[in-house]
Amino acid sequence: MLKEKVIGFIGAGSMAEAMISGIVASEIIPANNVVVSNRSNIDRLMELEDKYGVRGVMKQDLNMSELDIIVLAMKPKDIEIALASLKDQLNSSQLLLSVLAGVTTSYMEEGLNPGQPVIRVMPNTSSMIGESATAISAGKHVAMDHIVDTKVILETIGKVYNIEEEQMDVFTGVAGSGPAYFYYLMEHMEKTAKDAGLDEEVTRDVVSQTILGAAKMMQASNEEPASLRKKVTSPNGTTAAGLEALSDNGGGKAISAAIKGAAERSKEISAEKEKELVLQ
């Protein structure tokens, strides 16, 4: 049972905290069975201990043998060193989860002992408020109970989608980077409204509520986005004028280009990591 398992985080940044917050709040794993580590920031570990009741230890003092699930939540650039240090400390009964962008399951499997179960995880920043869109992709040695446990853990921070790893780059472009596209849109909506004289506090609330309302409409409806758009677009009306301006200024193309650009960069990062492994 998941409640009896011990989960350890290597890395104590914002993504690790989001997952810890969800796990502790949902009580799927007791707080005392959650261990968080980093290399040198003892103040950060004490902060997480005080806030969530978890155990904070320095990376070098982490007892890997007591962990059933290990979450790699450090910076992607540190993955090579992390895998080298973990290789002889893990066994095939332990599940490794990685939230590192661009690092493939095959790359991690090559750096670990044969048979090591690895699942790649792609949350987004909305995990901080329990509203993440998170993708998981299983490695070659993952069993169904590993996937079930992973989904239960990640559902504490939002919705979870089990996808093929080949789809992870485009998922990154849509969901991983997606919040930033909406923040960029909201930034320009706010500026335009404020420049036209709308109160700053009102503007902030109106913009966020408008985005939230549209998202909830889409979730509550079985209709396509195009259908919902047409329903609020009267011929020769204000929305039609706004959409025309958006199209004339390349709005749709810009959104597609943003997703493709982020997906391509994700693919490049993966290729760079694979090349590093071959050259070793």
C-alpha cells in the first residue's frame, strides 16, 4: 500500500515542494514517510520540515535503502552526477520518478543498473495550487502498480495523463510551457485595459476571471473550442472585431509557433543529453 511507502526527494525546489504539499495534504503518505534532501541548503530543508512535517536531510546523509520511491527534482544539468551516484544505491524494487525537463527514460536507464523502473514526469507550475496538467511516460521496466502509485501521487497536484514518451515534447510545448503563454496574454490584456483607464485592481481581477471562466466553460462542455468561440461571436459585433484584429496580427500563428518552439527545444535538450551519454 502507498501509505506504507517512503518517498524521497532529491532536490528541494518549488516543484518538490508542490508535490510534498499535495502528498501531505492528501495524507496518501504520512508526512514522516516523506524525506527531502539537497546538497547544501540546510535552511531550506528546515523550512520544509517546519511547514509540512517531513524529514529534511542533506543529500550525502540520505539513506537510499529506506526509500521505495525516489523523485529526481534537482536541476537537469545535474542529472549525470545524480545517476552516477544513484546507480549502485538503487535496486529494481525501487521506483525512480524524474521531473527533469528533456531527460528521457532511456537516458536514465542507460545511467542506472539494468531493470531499474523509471517514470518521466512533466508537471507544470500550476502544481503549486493543485491544478497541474501532468504527463507521465513509463520506462521499459515499469509495472502497472508503479503507474498506479505514480498517478495517485501526482493527482494530489492536479490532473494526470499517461502518454507515450514520443508525445512528451509536444505535451511540454502545450502544458509545460502553456501557463507562460496565458500569463503573456494576460499581461497584454492588463496593459491595454489600464492604458484605456480601467482601474488596475479591477483589471487584474477581470482578466484572471475571464481566463478562468473560459477554461471552466471548456471543461464543462463537450463542445470544440471553435464551437464555443462561434457562440460568443455575433456578426459585425465587438468579439468579431477583436478576433479579426487577432487574426490580422498573426495571433493564431503565434500560438502555434510558441507550442512548436517549446516542443522543439524540449527535443533538442533530450538530444543533447543523449549525445553526452554516447560520448562518455
